[in-house]
Amino acid sequence: MPAPSFTEALCVYQWVLTFLLMGVFGTLLTTYLLFTPLWPFAVLYLTWLIVDRNTPERGGRRSQWIRNWTLWKRMSNYFPVTLVKTAELSPKRNYILGYHPHGIMCVGAFSNFCTEATGFSRVFPGITPHLATLTGLFRLPICRDYLLSSGACSVSQASLSHLLVERGVGAAVVIVVGGAAESMSAHPGNHAVLLTNRKGFIRLALEFGADLVPVYCFGENEVYDQVIFAPSSYAKRFQCLFQKLLGFAPCLFRGQGLFFTRSWGLMPYARPVTTLVKTQKCWWNSRSCSIHKT
């Protein structure tokens, strides 16, 4: 496999910085502008946030133009990220895609379902993906609009109900089942998934008449090293408490440097990330409330 180009590395790096810092940056920038001569722009934007506050729970506001940016294609080529399907998804049905594992930054989930880097619309014609994520992220200035443009939406009950009932058919809601708690076990060679007390998505499928589709991303845990703390350690307890209070986990991870691959840094390792949408071997059909195997 050829080494990724520097342009591809830059595309990945901007995404990593966005993932880590955009929420804080947008909040600080908006607050700062309130105390400058540009305060009217900040007030107008904050007013817009109030008016637009329900959009994350009403299907979002995707931008096909942004989803089709060449930037995302080059970013996915860095690893590379690949989307594999085993059978067709009928556009006459709605689906809940149960995605594993979370990894450190959800490389596969973002590349496949928030962009057209791997050609989701071509691979699954007539299906509209929505990555469901933390509701709190949509309260962060600028960050929320960035997420909405990708087709992401809130993971709240009201949001999922709107997508799976009120929007008709052809919707595919992607839920990272293990959530942030699963990210704390992400490290190379590990394929453990977290399902304990996380079966609400099955109840949603039954309630809204959606079919369950298992999705597994091989390589998601390979792109970063992480310090894994002992279950009884104070560091692990802090991680768990932080995750319960704020919804995301403070993971101590490292990758490689942007300029020197043998140095430490925030750049993920260039390792294949293959997302398998397993629609043929095992799927849950909510109409008969049973598991079918072919």
C-alpha cells in the first residue's frame, strides 16, 4: 500500500483539530466577539441559535455540497477508509444501523455516513444516512452548524422519532451503540464492544418499525494507541465519572507526528479502516420481531 501524500495528511490533520477543538473554539470566539465592535454579528448569530434550536431534532440540515468536498475523499484515502455492503437496503424501509466500535474519533462513522468520501449514496441508492450524536454538541456555536451540514442529528428520542416516522422511508439512522464509554477500550488489536445496558436501539426499532442493521468497522481501533488504565485505578474512575457527567471520555491517546511518522503526535496511523454493513448474514426485521439468518 503506497504511503499517503502530505496533502492527504493535512486533510486528516484539519479534521483531527476540528474534532478536538471546534466546540471550544466556536464558544470562545462567539463570546469574544460580544466584547468587540463586531458584537452585532455575535448577537445575530446567538439569536439564530435560539430560532434554530430545534433543527437537530427535526432531521438536521445537511449540505450535499459540503458532504461532497474533495477534502473528505483525500482524508479517507489517507487510511484508506472503505465501505463494504453485503446486500441491498430497500429505500422503502427505514433502518437503524448499530455501529461498532466507537474508537477514539469515529473515523469510519464520520467518513462513511457524514461525507460522500466512500460513496454511500452510490453504494446504497435511495438511503439517507444520519449519524446520531450527543445532543450537547448541538448547543456549541459554529460546531453545531458544522455537524448539521454533514447530516448529523441529535440522538434524542424526539430526533429519532422524527427521522424514523415523520420523514417517510429511506432513512438510515446510525447509532454508535457503545458510545463514549466504548472509546476507553479502543486500542490496536482490541475488538471488544460494549452492549451492557445499551439495548435501547432495539426497542426503538420495534417502536418505530425500523430494521436493525449491524455495522462493524475493522481498523477503527488501530489508528491510535491509548493508555488503558486498570479498572480499579483512580484514573479509570475519573474517566468513567467524567464520561457520565459530560457524555464523552477523556482518553489518553497518541498517534504519529504530521511531519515525522516516527514521532508522537495527534495524527492517526495510516492503517486500513474497513466498514462492513452486514445486511445479508444477520438482520432484525421489526415487522416479524425476529432475527433472520440467510
